Amino acid sequence: MDSGKCEIDPIKIQTIRNCLEKQFTNVKFSQNIRPTFVFHNGVEKQSWHLVFNEQFLAGHMSIEELQHFVESKVISKVLKNPGKRIQISKLGDITVEEKNPS
């Protein structure tokens, strides 16, 4: 067993991307440090960072459950917090933080 890295199903990444692309533009995914989506609101030029805990993504949640979670909980939290960093914990808790200046 590999300690440290969790195996993330690429279909889960694509499911999240598809959900985000319905509402936002320029959706990009990176897994350099943690699984992170960066995306923009085309009108107001705001960007968000959506950071997932690897264990959450590697968990046993079905694709349908993941899609419902993103559409019903994550996107509403994103829309209420323009330009912030949204983090999803191992247990699916959602927290909002200021983004690091870049």
C-alpha cells in the first residue's frame, strides 16, 4: 500500500470539472500539492480556488453523489464567496478562506 498518495479516479475529476464548467469559465485542474481547481467568472473577472482533500476524492462516494454534492453544496458556497479559496475536507466539510496573494 502506498503511504501518502491516494488514488483519485479521473472520472471524479472530470465530473467536478463538468459541474464547474456549467457556471464558470477557464476551469483548470492541478494536483501539484493538493487537488485544486481554479476557475473564473467571465463577467466580473473573479477567480476562485477549489481545493479538495485527496482522501475525500479517493473515498467511496459514487459519481452521482459527487455530482450532487458539487452542484448543491459546493457551487452555492462558491457563489456566496466571490474570489475566495474554498476547501473541501476529508469528511466533506466546506470552509472558506482568503486566497494567498499571487
